[in-house]
Amino acid sequence: MTQDHQVAILIPLAVAAGAVACTIIIRALAVIATVNFVRRERRLGRAGARFLIDLSIVALAMFVALVAHLIEIAIWAVLFLLCGQFSDFGTAYYHSAINYTTLGYVTMTPSWRMLAPLEAANGMLMFGVSTAIIFVVMQRLIQARFADLRD
């Protein structure tokens, strides 16, 4: 591999690492907010008390996760704009969402095409974290509601 090819791979990797770091911070903030909210609801005795309250707690956890995903997609879209891949934010956001959700049919210029699979990998990991936190919230609500399911 020539020096030019190494640079062509390393620059997108370095740029993507910055975006990944930002998405990790956003996801961490979303998880912290969700955990603190569920803890508060448990302290107040609302978690596990009634179906509609539990439904609201799960819905809010899902909403927080969705908003975090939308912000993370926006970070990648801004990155695409800064790299000159798209001319407007709407188009960049659309293509970012395609990559982030791993649909992945977007073709970028050769010098930046590594960003698409890196964003897809990042999106898969972030969806995994969202799934895990929503599962834990539901598990805690079930345990709070049904005494026979507690450890």
C-alpha cells in the first residue's frame, strides 16, 4: 500500500473517531438521564404502581433514545457537510440517516467513502445501547410491579 493510500484511509478514520466520540458522549448523557428518571420514579413509588405510569416511563425512555439518535445522525450530517460531501444540511442529514441505520446505499466520493461504513457501525452500536437501556427499564418496572419476579 502506498503512502497516499495510507493517508487516504487514516484521515477518514481520524475524522470519524471524532464523530464517534461525540455520539458516545450524547448516548452516555441519554443513558444517564434515563437512569436518573427511572430512579426518581422508583423513589417516588410510581414505578411499578400502575400500567399507565409504567407505559409512560417506557415511552419516555424510548423518546430520549430516539432524540439521541436524531442528534447523533445530525453530528454525522455536519461532518459530511464539512467534508464537502453534500451541499445542504437536509440532504446530508438524509444520507446520514441512511448510513446510521445501516441501510447504506449512499455512495460518497472515494476519499471519504470510509465514513459511510464507520457511521453504520457506530449506529449499530448506539442502537444496541438504546435497546439495552430500554430492556433494563422494562425489567426494573416488571420487577417493581410483580413481587414474585424480584431476585
